[in-house]
Amino acid sequence: MYEFRAKIDDNMNVIDTEWLKLEEDETYENDAFLPLLNKKSIIKYATKAIEESNGETGYLCMFDLDNFKDVNDNYGHLFGDEVLINVSKTVNKVIAGRGVAGRIGGDELLIVFDKILTKPELQLMLKKLREAIEKIYKKKLGEFNVTVTIGACEYPAHAKNYEDAFKIADAMLYRGKEKGKNRYIIYTPDIHGDILNVDMKQNISKNSKIVTNKEALVLMILQEHLHDRKHTFTELLGNIGEAFCLDEICVIKNDNNVLNLYEREKDEKERTCEFAKDEQFSKHFTENNFIVINEAKYASQFSQDATKYVDEHAIKSMLVYRMDVYGGFIYFINKSDSGRGWDRRDVTMLNIIGKALEISLEDR
């Protein structure tokens, strides 16, 4: 086995690379163009890592640039090559010492994190990776931006071999693309179902698999949480966040006391509900106590305070549920650029979930 070492200068240029030989019988080769393993070698490395994990947790990740074809078409293939080189350098810098990356084709990379043992560790790593990639060309390409979508599978818990791990990670990548790109999704069986025995891509394209899982979640909330009390409130918000690919769910009382919070990435800024209590904003609530802000730029249609809150917390879209009886609000938040509004069925289900959470709080 080899360990990849990259020397990188202050401008994130790879000035030297080497593979340190750890086992005499293994050889790995670089990609012909990028400072990464080539396809054959990264698959070989991943296969060995999974098969010889001895029960120790690792993660296989599928990494794909968003809208890379548009960048190529509008700026030319030479510039596209420059993008791939800079992205590869950034990947090497971010994952150094924690994983190994290789190119499997075009702008698709495969990353093996065999030095990361827990989901919170992986979430932090993928957050850094996503933010670092987005930063490279942010506001430099006009309407285009270079971002990344990542799908992840834990092994050996959810996959005993490379083929299964790849199928799951690829399905999560595909789901991330469908959900608006510029995000990562880590496979969770209770939320995403049985990927290995289902054609995930076909189901997503037909909008059946995801809906089934969301509807199952709604039924679970009504039965297991409200009736049987099988889940903690924190666990419940986590399941909702994963199922609907949300970046944050905030349950806040009228006195601005945050009762519970799910967040995919840490936000240190203070949460408040002053904008939601304001008369100018509250007059827009539907009879079901819901307001949908499909894009941040539309927040001004509700109130200037709403615009300020959305901007301060880097929110791209937001659903606000008003808890009339309990006194407070539930925010369902998306912080990733999706380029499209909320799905009507998602809005309906989150409305039901909001009411169910309110009933749950009343019964505490």
C-alpha cells in the first residue's frame, strides 16, 4: 500500500508529489493529467481498503463538479483543464493525511477516507471540502460558479465490498444533484432505504423513492414519536433534515429561546424570531400557518427584517411554520444554491411535520 504525500506552496500549487511505499506487493499510479491517482489505482486502493478494514469504519465518496460542462462550453476546454487542476490541488490540501483521492473520469473523483472513523468527522471534512472548492472561483465566472456535489457511503457497516460502496455513494451523489447540487449527502439506511436492491436513479427520476421515504417519515413521526415516543426530539430533527436535504431546522419560542436545532454546518450567528412575529411578515401566513420563501431575493416581499435575517444566516430558501398554540416558530432552511423553489409535495409534508412537532411540544 502507498500513502500519498503532496508538497503545496502558499498559493496551493502542488510543487512535489510522491507515493510512500508501505507494502512491497502494491503499486499505484498517478493520473496522466492531474495530481491524483488514476482510475485503476484508486479503485484498487478503495477495494483493498474496504476488504481489509477489519470492521474499522471508513468512507467511500463520489465527487462530481457541478455545471462543469457549462464552464467548458463558455470558457473553453483549456480553462476547463485549469479548473480541474486547481480543484485537484484543493482536494489534496483539504484531505491531506485523512484520505486518498483519484480520478475516475472527466470531472469525477473517488475519495477514500480510511482515516476518518465517525460521521461527525466526515461531515466536517466534507463541509471544508465543499467550501474550499466553492471559494476557488466564487464571483469570478459571472453567472457560473464551480461547486461540488458529494455522495458518501460508510463501510463496512453499509457495504462489504467496493462495488456495493460505489453503488451507494453514486446514488447519494445523484440524489444530491437532484436536490440542487453544491451539497453532500451521507447514506443513512433509515432515510434513503435499501439502495443495493433498488435502481435508485430510476426511482429518483420517477420521483417515487424519495417521496416514499418522506411519506414513511411522516407516518413514523405520527406513530412512533407522537404515540410511542420512540425517538428523541433531536433524533427526529436529524431524520427530517436528512430526508428533506435541509441544512437547518430551528425550533424557536416567541421569547427567542431556541428549543432545538438541527444544522448540517455550524452557524454561530444568533437565531431570533423577531422578524417572524412582526406584523408585516405575519400577515403573509397561510391558513395552515406557513410561509414559503422560495429564494432569498424574494424575502423583501415579506419584510425588510426577513431580508436581513436571511442575509445574515446565508439562507437560500426557507419555510417558516408558526406554532400558534405553543407560541413560536419552526424554520426549515436550505443554504445551498438550488436554482429552483420548494417542491409542492415537500411543502405539504413539512406543513404536516410542523404541526406534529408542535403537538409533540405541547405534550411535553
